[in-house]
Amino acid sequence: MREVFAGEGVPLAIIIPVYNEARNIGAVLSAIRDKVSTPHRIYLVYDFDEDDTLGAARQFIERGHPVSFIKNPQRGVVSAIKTGLKTAGGDCLLVTMADMSDDYADVDKMYRLIEEGYDIVCGSRYVKGGGQVGGPFIKKSLSRAAGLSLKLIAGVPTHDSTNSFKLYRRKVIDTFEIESDGGFEIGLELVVKAHIAGFRIAEIPTIWHDREKGKSRFKIIQWSPKYLKWYFHAMTHSPLPKRNNP
């Protein structure tokens, strides 16, 4: 049974895995407050009680920000995202990071597409109007190549399958067992499985900025085989007909 957290009746859950993000979390929470008008609750998923994000975030809770904490039962970003997706309240679930890399001005646009009947809305860096600012060249090149080939060959309806900045209907999350055990490949896993199962997927342009404060937790060499698993899964499985939403 899924544990019920505060904000269960709010339509949008914003899930943010955190790891000592005290220097960033204030800017993130302020940006969400200023740019997201869709009723929402923010869930900060943390690994350990000494995480300095918690103290910084409590100041915002005291001022009325809709923030809840979820403790990750296992350490690591993939477990944090899985825990957030499976336990947060809300009919729709957005995954974003605590490093100000994502543009929260796009969230309301993403939610409107969910209201139009889509099951996943992907923030895409590789369509007109999207882009990347900073970040390692090899990471950007591999991500762009993977997204383009998955769209052209496997028919995945986004140019940016690997981006974590995605909005999901809860029924998508409830349909699948999440198998990812490495890191940010979880976003690729979910979009590939959803495409094969016939869920409707859309994308909007978004601009991603590399973090200015703190250290990235992306491990390209360690996680590449995890991404390749879902890349080849998409290439070798035919999708079912698209589902219709009421």
C-alpha cells in the first residue's frame, strides 16, 4: 500500500532528490513558488538526517511553502527518485533536480498537456526553443545522439529521452515496476516502457543549465551500461497502439 503524505489532494507533486543542497534549495523553492501556478506540493527526498538541505528547507516551510520531506530507505539518487515517485501524493508527478538546472517556467505548460490527455510530458533540450547551457561535451553529445536515434529508429516520441525533467501521470508510475538501479537512467526506462505500452508521450522545449553550486552526481562511465540497457530495449520492442485518456 502506498503511504499517504500531506498534499495528497493536490494535483501536482514535484519530486526533488537532494544531497547536501543547502546552497541551492532556497533558490529552487523560490523559483517554483514564483513560476509554477499549478497547485502543487514539493517533496524533498533525502538519504540521511544530517543532510544540510533539511535545515535550509525548514525555513521555507515555516513561511508556508508546500514542502514535505521523504526519507529514502536506501542511499542513492535512483532510489530517491523511485521512492518519491511511489510515495508522493498527487495525480501527476514531476521529477526535477535541486541544482537549478531545470526551467520551472515550463511546468505549467507541461501540466496543460497532461490535461489534454498525454501520459508523459518530456522537457526536451533538442527541439527548437530548447537548449543546454554548460555541461560536459561528451555527455551532451551522447545524450543528443541517443535521443535522436530513439526517435527516428524506435519511434519514441521525444528528441530527449534521457532528460530527467519529465512529468508523469500517476497511472504510468503505477503500471510499471521500476528496474533502474544505477542513477538517472530511470527517466529513460520509464519513457521507453511507456512508449512500448502505448501511453501517450509529448515534449516541450526546455533550456537546461549546468549547476553553478555544488558537485554533480552524474557518473557517465558507471551509468552508461544502464542507459544502454533501455536504449536497446526500445530498439528491439514494438510499441502497442496508443491508449486513449478520458
